[in-house]
Amino acid sequence: KVYQYASSYAGTNPLSVNGVSVGSTTSSRSTDATKTGTSTADGNGKIIFSFTRESHHVHFSGLDLEVATTQAIITQALGLASRWQAYGGSYGTPTASYGDGLCFVDG
């Protein structure tokens, strides 16, 4: 979530996340989020938020980030490092799961 409180000089400006346009945001006296959505960090753990100034000011008050913890997202995002690969046979295929704040890799 992106927050943009403006006590004065509020305005509307385009926002891009990781180089992809997510539309425009409008700052105001409201404390509500001006944009919500999902994004994936790059290999260095970075998410880049870029505002393009079209109005007189760009206001930026804060971010509210949550880590995705659903099984499907973790399994998709988890890569096998150091050439680790499935042995096959009775060992099965590597799987990842998430629970109680921990990531478990089996296989």
C-alpha cells in the first residue's frame, strides 16, 4: 500500500512499480492508501517505486508492505541454489512449504 497525505498542494501523478505502470495516484488530506497491489522483489530483494511528477508536488508519506506467505507463492518463488536438484527414486521431488514463520524444503 502506498500512502500520500497532503495538507496542501495535493495532486495526481503516475506511479510505476518495477518499471510497470500501475496507474496514477492522487494525494489528499485522507490517511487512506492511494494505491494497493502486489509485486515481486527482484533477485536482490528490491521493489522500485517511481513517481512521475505531473502535478505541482509529489507527496509520499509511507509504504505498508506484507510478505506473501501462501504456499503457491512460496513454491513459485523458491529456486534451488548451488545446483541442488532432485535425486529421483525414493527421494521424490523437492517441495517447499510455509508454516509458523518458517520455510520447509523437503525432497
